[in-house]
Amino acid sequence: MKLYFNNKGVRISTGHYIHARDWDKKKRKMKGSSDEALAINESLNALRAQVIITVNKLVLDGVPFNVHTIKDRLSGKLLSIASFYL
């Protein structure tokens, strides 16, 4: 996933690998309705929601931030979620 803010960008790993032929560039999701496609698309939607939640929280808390701050916060959240399931 690519994240842009104030003309700066970073890449955030989603943990998914998708062949180019299976990716819908316009819709920014995996093509198809297989269980795998549905699971990956749900995961991507959840990550997008986490980006929005993270940015909103930073704004509400009055914390200055950039794309790296967002990425760092998301990485911490993703680690916490992974630890929860382990």
C-alpha cells in the first residue's frame, strides 16, 4: 500500500502478494470473488480504515505528523494485532 501526505510518500507492507493479472488498478482491489480475493480485499479495507483512524486521532490529539509517523503508528498497531492472534 502506498500512503501519501503533504507530497511525501511511503510504502506500507500489507503482507499480501497479488499477481498483476489479479489486481484491479481502477478499483484498487483484488479481482474476483474467491475466498482468497474476499479475504485480501477485506484485509486491505481494514488497513485503509486504520490509516483514517490513525490520522484522525493524530489530528484530534494535536500531534504534528507526517507519513512516517502514520506508518510507525500503523506498524505498532499491526504488531499488536499480530501478537493478539499469536
